[in-house]
Amino acid sequence: MPQAPAANPIVNLFPLILIFIIFYFLLIRPQKTKEKEHRQMLTGLNKNDEVVTSSGIHGTIVNIKDKTVTLRIDDNVKIEIDKNSIAYKKQA
């Protein structure tokens, strides 16, 4: 009996390559752009900006340091948090 010709190895890798391309455009690329936007938002923070932390605390920026931010969350109540824990800036 004659043997069937062997399949090209590139044809065998095609589904794997296709899955990687789909993952890149659906998961990896959007996450990178979201991280880039978040970093830009953090570098653009100014005093008196109203922000919301990732834990849901609403406050106004009183002081900005290299890695931390001091928020006023109520009269005479201030907390110091890590800059990365700021989820978003409220729009005026």
C-alpha cells in the first residue's frame, strides 16, 4: 500500500498561530492601551483634582509626591494612598 504524503509542518502550526493572533488583538493589545492611558492619567494629576480610588473612595487631591497622593475625603480627614490605586479622575 502506498503511504499518504506527510503534511507540511507549517500547515500544522497554522491553527496555533491563528489562535495567538486572535488572543493578541482581543486581549493583549487592548490591555496595553488601557495601561498606557492609566499611566498618562496618573502623570497628569494635579492638586484639587477629584479622583476615585480602586477601592471606591472619593476624594480631592491635596498633595502629590513621587509615589503617593494625599486625598481629602472629608473636612479635616486626609489619607495618603499609593498613586497606582487611583482608578480614575472625575470629570468636572
